Amino acid sequence: MHLIHQMWNDNSGQDIAEYAVMLAVILVIVVGTVKLIGGKSNNIFSEVASSIQ
């Protein structure tokens, strides 16, 4: 019973798991933003380049 209580209170791997989840969420947000903005920015740069020529 003491071993189970000791394992329950052990938080040594908790920080790594939290950082991994946080990194995954940030990556999903960045990839989604780049996909949304990427196509639109390509069109804008193409329009600017064609108007300069």
C-alpha cells in the first residue's frame, strides 16, 4: 500500500508530459495559421509582382 501511495505522489515525469502537450498545441496552431495565410499571401505577392511589371 505504501508503494502505491508513493507512486501516486511522484510527479517527476509530469513536467515533460505537460511540455509535450503544450508543444503539440503550439505546433497545431502554427501549422494551421501558416496554411491559412500561406495561400492568401502567395496571391498578394503575385498581384504586387504583376502590378510592378
